[in-house]
Amino acid sequence: MQIRAKKLIKFITLAICAALIATVSANIYKQMYIQGSGSITTGGLSWAKGTSAPSGAVISGVTVQNLNLSILADTPENFTDCLRLINNDATAHSFNVSSAVTAGDVTKFSAFNMVVYSATGSRIGTINILTGGSATGMSIAGSQTLYVRFEVVPLTGATSGYVAFTITLTYV
């Protein structure tokens, strides 16, 4: 009789364990999972300071700030490697650039241009900042760097003056 009781207790214990396992298994089948991750990348286009960027220029995300281009009276100056436009993607992007004068006196300058050019020195686009100019349909190849030059020519005889401006670059 004792052997039967032990077998019966083992059988009941196994039956309870099986019922628990079945219940837990049924609950697991009602769950859904996603396994993934998040990361920060630097895709798209970005700015970098060039070798002739003013010392106070700061790049904060997609914005260049404090790009104060100072020149002497009666002395034209080219800031040849002022900024760099970098394509962080392997694919090409097309882009447009527009400018607007926000303050100052444009009559104190004979020229104030932003020029986008390639590493070989060929001009891709020229934007006349004094007239609120723009350039459209430009492109940058994957992983390519373009250069931005500012050509500033003061009006002859002008001993003071300034122009504040904004440049907007949009790309797809």
C-alpha cells in the first residue's frame, strides 16, 4: 500500500507540474517581442570649419554661428577655405542655397559672394549675398566634401560698414 501511495503522490505532483507548465506556456504564447536597438548617426550633410574660417566661428548641429568675416578698408579678401560641406552618406544629394541680408548697409560693399566649389577648384555655384541671391540644382556625391569660399570686396573709400546675413541650404 505504501508503494501505491508514493506512486500516487509522485503522479499527482507530476500532474500539477504539467498543469503549471501548460499554463505558463499558454501565457507565453500570448506575448509578443521586438528586439532592436537605437543609435545616433551622422547621415546627411554637415558643416565643418575650413582653414580660413574666422576663429570665433562655431558649428552647432546644422547651424554655423559667429561667422564674422572682417576685412580691412579698400582691401578685397577671399576666405578661400572658410567652410566645408560634407556628405556623410554614400549616396548623392542635390541641394539649393539661398541668402538674405538681415541688417547693415549693402552699399558699403561692391561684392559679397558665397561660392561653393569642388576639391579641384571648379565653381559649383555662386550666391550674391548683397542681392539675396540663390543657387539651385547643385549636387554633392556620396562621401564627398565641397568647399565654401566667401569673396568680400568693400566699396572703394568705405572706412566702415557691415552686412549681417543668413544662408539657408536645403537638400534632398
